[in-house]
Amino acid sequence: MSTQARRERERAEREQAIISAARDLALAEGWDAVTTRRLAAEIEYSQPVLYSHFKGKDAIMAAVAVEGFAELATAVVSARASAADPRQAVADVAAAYVAFAQQRPAIYDAMFTLAVDLPFASQDVPTDLARGFAELSETVRPVAADDDLETVTETFWAGLHGLVTLMRSGRLRRADHDRRLAVLVDRFSP
Amino acid sequence: MSTQARRERERAEREQAIISAARDLALAEGWDAVTTRRLAAEIEYSQPVLYSHFKGKDAIMAAVAVEGFAELATAVVSARASAADPRQAVADVAAAYVAFAQQRPAIYDAMFTLAVDLPFASQDVPTDLARGFAELSETVRPVAADDDLETVTETFWAGLHGLVTLMRSGRLRRADHDRRLAVLVDRFSP
DNA sequence: TCCAATTCCTAGCGGTGCTAGATATGAGAG
DNA sequence: CTCTCATATCTAGCACCGCTAGGAATTGGA
């Protein structure tokens, strides 16, 4: 019986190794550099092994994204918790969100731009995604007024997402980043 | 002499045919379906001909994007021109921007998400891009107050871009789209 | 009419994600 | 302890991608 347990454990470890290798490679060289051949070489197994864990490359990217949701949620929670007042909370949360996106661009892309077939309506994504979203909601609650809170949250989120993506693709001048963020925060501050 | 003129004209026509074929194919089936082989078949020439017009596939996508900038700018200009008052102008411009992105998703992607090496600092892109950006600027000018106008414009633009991209990738509920847009418009209305 | 230059195509390179079929491994039965 | 059989893994290959070298065909001018 224990041998089966061991094999299951080893299998789980290998699955995590695949995710970690994909994550590290994507962060270091971008998703284009993450090929199934390089991934297989990294974990020291042959290519087809990947397909016994994941349906395809997209599923591996989705797994990396899932880890990202947990990370981002934690960062946002922490930012709001340490803010002095509600107004500062909006600024701190926005800064934390943007910092995450800038420091882990590849993961951010996997979460929000690539891999459309993420399990957005099942399993463990909602847990961490909802955690982060709820935290955003609480942050902007003071400014929601008579608007629907969820709608205001989504709009604020979209503003952050737009700033992040446009700047990283070179459409916005990097120098004015902080000022743009300040404008957005001001529009969503109590 | 006239034969050379004819050949240059035919060459220009073929170049436009490539761009149009890429545009149509991308709109119909997405950029993944736009391969150099299909493009070549579409214009009834062999693959290498494409490379005598463009440096590579990215350059073809950039050319499609350039056409898109002109289209978007025209739509935005028209929206602002027909608005009854400054407040309505913000709403109309936002609606026109979002409508363009939703009706021509592939072109919007080529303009703002893919193809990083766009000639953002030369030739004819700045003309149409600046045209659209200037129009956005005039629209939000009443609300700029003591903030820098360009910064406010970029932030408003980022909000629109965020709404568009997050919704099309399935991260936002489609039903509440108009309400989110209203929230954003309200935050940037005089 | 012949030559030279340009235009265009055929064929192929190295890469991708993914998979079928063969092979090695190891657990359980006799 | 040996044999059998299922499971795990690998080798080899498919169809496709963007891109390019080199040869064939066409064309304009002498």
C-alpha cells in the first residue's frame, strides 16, 4: 500500500516541478521561451510526461496563473491591512496591484491576458480570485455611494489593468506612471 | 517609363491586398488563423512574396494596426462632434471607443495588445494615433482641473482599455458592461 | 535576337504543440 | 524465486509554423 502512496506523492511533486519550471522560465524569458521541450528538459523527463499531468501547454499556463491569484490576493490583503486610513488604502492597494504586475509580468499575463480557458467558474481559482476581488471591493466601498459596489470594483480594477497593460506594451510613457496612478486613485478615493 | 509606373502601381495594390487579406482573416478567425501560407494563398502568390513587402508577420500585423488607428480616430472624432454637451461627449466618446474594440477585436488587439514593435515614434502612426489621442484629450479637458491634461487623458484611456480587454477575455460579466462604462464615464465627467 | 536583370516559385530549415506505438519497469501471483 | 501483466515512460514522428536560399521564369533594353 505504501508504494502506491509514494508514487502518488512523487507524481504530485513532479506536477509541482512542472508548474515551477514553467513559472521560472516564463518570468526569466517570457512565455515564448516556455516550450514543451524545454520544460521537459528542465524536469528531466521526456515531453509526453507533461501530457499525463496537463491537457496541454495552456493548462500548464493556467496552473501558473492559479498560483498567481493566490500571490496577488495576499499582496492586496496585506496592502489594505497596513493602510492608515480608507483614502490611503485605495492608494496602497493600487500600488500593490501595479507592483505585482510589474514584478511578475509573465504571471500577470497568464492570469489576465492569455489562457482564456481558465477555470473561472469552478474549483480553486474562485477562492483566491474572489479573495482578491473582495479585498478590492472593501477598499473602494467608501466611494461606491449609490453605485453598485461590484460594478465600481470592476471598473476600478479595469483602470488598474489598463494602466498596467498599456504601460508594459510601451503605449504609455513610463515616466508619468505614478501621476497616472494618482489620477486613477483620486477618482476612486473617498 | 509607363511600364515601370504600372509595376509600381501593381506592387502597391498587392501590398494592400496582403493587408486586407490579413485584416479580413484576423477579423473572421482571429490572428492565430493568419498564417503566412494562408495569406499567400489568399492573394494567390507564393509565401516569399510576402517578405518582399514586409519584414515578417509582425510587420503585416502592424500595417493592419495602422489602418485601425485611422478608423478609431475617425470614430472618436465623429462621436465627440455630434455630442450635445461636454458631459454627453465623454459618454459618447467612451461608447464609440468600446464599440470599435468590440466590433473589431482582432484589429484592436493588433493596435494595443500584440505587435510591440509598432512604429510608435515615426511616420503615419503618430498622425492618426495623435488625432485620436487629441480628441480624447479635448473630451476630458473640462475635468482635468489642476491635473495635467495628458495624464488625465492617458488614465481615462487606460480605463477604457481595461474594460475592453478584461471583458473580452471573459474576466468580467458581460451583462454589467454598460453599468461599468457608466461608472467610468461618471468619474471623468465634468 | 540575345543578354542581363528582375520577379517569382520550389524546396527546405529549424522550430512548435502534440501523439501513436514500442519499450522498460515493477508489483503481485504461482 | 520466477513469471506475467499492467503501468509508466521514451523514441520517433506528424502536421504545422515563420522564414529563406537558390534556381527557374519572365521581362525590358541593347
